[in-house]
Amino acid sequence: MSPFLGFHTSIAFVVAWVCNLNKFITIVATYITNPFTIIPVYAFSTWFGAKLLDVEDILPDLNWAEVNFFQILQGMQSLLLPLIVGTFCLGLIFSLAGYIAVYMAVRKYRAFFNSSS
């Protein structure tokens, strides 16, 4: 998942085009998101990015008595860089782990069916 909702569609399309993948399947796969896990995933990614960047205080300082939309956006600026770094690093880690797992599973699958023929 990209920290820029919507921008990940463009990224997925370019990657699909460069790697000669099925563009429709790639775009559909980018929008498979469980609404119950998106908040914990982004929260963990932001925390992870803050730890990597050695940022101590990432919580926005908001005046809750007179909060409005623009104050929330301004307060969220401190979260943007940790979110970007965290989602990128975790995405890289889990994509490599997923690639290795699928590669090993395909090898075992092929070895099983080639030996039984």
C-alpha cells in the first residue's frame, strides 16, 4: 500500500507495464484492502518509519478545543515522512519475503508434479 492513496494506482500501472504483467489484474490487486486492517497497517508503518528516522515525538500538537480540518492537516505533516519511509521499507521487506515464499512453493509444486509423472 502506498501512503498516497490513489497514487499507488499509477505506480502499479507503470510497474505492470515495465514488467509486462497483466495490467487489469495488477490494478485490481492494488485495491484489495481490508478496511479493518488499513488503520493498524498505517499506524504500524508510521511507527516503524519514526523508529527508523529516530523521530521521538510524532503525535501532532492540536488544540482540541478549537480543532478544524486545516489544523488537523497541518498537524499531520509531522507524520508524513515517517509514513512514507515506514510503508516503503515494510513494503520492500514483505514483498521480498512474499517473493521467496511463492518461489519456494512453486518449486516444490513443480518438483512434486514432475516426479509423479
